[in-house]
Amino acid sequence: MIINRTTEFQSFLQECFKDERRNIELRLSNEEIEYAKEKYPKAVFKKMSTGICDDGKTWYVVTL
């Protein structure tokens, strides 16, 4: 990920998990999953059965 995109994604993740939310559905690329795993090493990523989207991203239930 380029720097600006990484910063935007980091802000997006922080927004998703504010207010003590622990479960959220996210559509992520492989690159975004790797970044999120580094940022939140205890997070669990469960792939949803919806399959891969046209843009190559996949829906996950993410639990912190």
C-alpha cells in the first residue's frame, strides 16, 4: 500500500472499531488483511460465504 492509502485505511479501521465495537463486517483485500493483522494482532478474521467481489476483495467478520 502506498503511504497515503495506508494512512486512509488506518483511519478507516480506527473509525470502525471506535465506541468499543468488537465485531464488524468488512470487505478487505489481501493487502488490507495483512495490514490489519499487524495493527490488531489479536483480531480474528472469519471469511463470509459471500465469496470474492469483482474488485478482488472478500467480506470478513472481524472480531477484536
